[in-house]
Amino acid sequence: MPLQPEMSGSVSQDGWCHDRMGTTMAPAASAGAVHTPSRAHVASISSSLSIEVPPPPPPPPLSPPRRPPAPPPPPPQPVSKLPPFEQLYIFAALIAGLLLLLAAQRPPPKGTVARWLPAPGEKRVYETWVLWYSIVWMGAFGVIIALELYEEFTAATYFLVCGGLAAPLVLRELARGGADGRPLGERHGARAQLWIAIFGFIGNYWYTHYFYCVLRARYTVPAWRLNDVPICMYLATHFYFSSYHVFANLALRRVATGFAPGNLRTALFAYVVCALSYATAFMETLTISHFPYYDFEDRHMAYTLGSAFYGIYFLVSFPVYYALDEPGNTPLEGTGLRGVALSSLGAGMLVLLLLDLTRLAAAGAPLTIGGKLWEVTPKGLAGSA
């Protein structure tokens, strides 16, 4: 018979057995009776055997209902290249001032002929030739812009096109000077071309950097550059300025010959110079606006402030050029080509001073000139300045 493990303990009065370890065991049953434990013992056992169940986690917060995805933003509207509406007020004011001054004028002395063109002679021949040639270069530029031929241009193409349009103005005077044996210094056409060539070179070499710094303009044509200005622009400026100054001569001559001399005519003459300067600068900005490789950071400012800034060129050059070989005017240039060169250089320096004073007073932008003597830039990139 196998050995049974020895159990030791005691039986309490309530019939429950307790071993030496204090563990409560089943109650000892007496013969013929069933023992029912007390409620206290049941509760005690239940509490000792109960397992605490952690409370269920709180339900996740209700997510907001899904909104439909926002539609993509509309594509940016193309920047208008048209002039701002304020230009109407500017030109309305210019026209109103002109009409008031014209109404105050007195008729010229008897026998005076009001002229647009010079009296018959060499200067008349030259100005008539420039007017006719203006149709040629303006038509050529119009075709290039309208058909977007410039998209295929290289630096050499720009040089050849602009140089080819400038060459007839210069070659004509060289050819005529040799035909009759007269010195070039005595021919109005040669003197006028030298004056324009010097003034235009100064304008490109120096004044262009004021547009870079003040108006944030830039050329991005493929170009050979001198002092960070495309060389083709030096050439284009020559035929541009040749035409501009002859057009201005027509209006200034009409004022000088069409009214009685005096303070009122002088005031009208000065006013016409100012109005023509602004209008010329504005019209160039407008006509070149569809050429994508000459642009401004702020086109609104380019039309308003930029036109006034560019007009400073002509505030000086229009009256000085008009006096060149004009009957009834005191010559400012002396005789020969040397005097013409000094006249143009002096006008260029005066414009430079006025531009810099305007930069300091109106804009306060620093002037930075970082060009190189020679630089080649591809399409889409400005120069080193």
C-alpha cells in the first residue's frame, strides 16, 4: 500500500481545515450533514481570488467628416505688358498744358514762314533722308518682332542685323564727303552722325547701368557684350537716336518759327522739349514691350518712372542737337568735327549728372557696375553686372 503524504493542521470550530501554512481548505464533513460556509467567508474568498480587469480604453475621438480635396489653384495670370491706366492721366495733363501755352502765343512777325523742315539746303536734305530711312528700319524691326524671327537669332545675327541697319546712315555721309571733295567737318550730315554716335555710345556704356540698378532692367539676348551691354544695342541706338532727334527737330523748329519771340515762346519751347522727352521714352518702352529678351522687374514702374528717367537723356540732347547748324541759333559746337565731338561729350556728361542726382533723390538705389570689357552671354542669361 503506497505511503500517503502526511497532512498536518487543525480544524476550526466552524468546520474549516487550516494547514500549517494557514491555507484554508475544504471543511471537514460530519457524517450525514452538509456544511454551508458563511457569507463572510465566501466574500473573503471571492475578494482574494478576484482579478482586476482594466477598464476598456475610451473610444477614439470621432474624426471630422472628410472634406473633398480643394481644387488646384488657377494658373497665374500672364503679366500684362500694356501701360498702366495712370498713363492716360499723365498724357492728358501734358496735352492740357500744351494747349494752354499754345493759346497764349502771339503770331510771328510778318514775312516769317513757320517751318517743320529746315530751309532748303544741306540740313533739309539730311533730315529728309533720315525721315525716309526711318520707315526702312522701323519696318524691318516690325517684321522681326511680329514674326518672332528673333527666336532664331544668335549673337552674330543680332550684330549683323543692327549693324546692317546702322551702316547706311554712316556710309552715306562718308560717300557724299568724298564725292564733292568737301571736308566732312563742313557737312551737316557728317557732323550730325558724329554727334549721335558719341552721345549714343555714352548712353549705352554708362546710362544703361542706371536702368539695371534703378529699374531692374536686363537684356537676356544672346550677345557679345561691352561693359555688360550687348554690342548690338550700341548699333541699334545709332539709328534709333538719329530718327528721334530729327523728329524732335520738326516740332522744335515749328515752335521757333511759328510764334512771336519772347518769354511765352521760350516757355512753349521748353515745355515741348519736356513733353517730347517723356513721350519718346514712353513710346520706345511700349513698342519694345513685346520683345521678351529686354524686361523689367516692375513694368508699371518702367512705364511711369522709367519713362521720366529715360526722358532725361532727351531733356539735354534735343535742344543741343536742334541748335546744330540751325539758322538763327548761336552755334554751341564750334566748327569742324572737333567742336561737334566736344558738344556731344558735354551733353553726355550733363545727362550723367542728372541721372545720378535723380537716382539719389528719387530711388536711393546703389549704383553697381560690374561689367567686363568683353563678354559673351547665351540666350536667357544677363551679363555679369
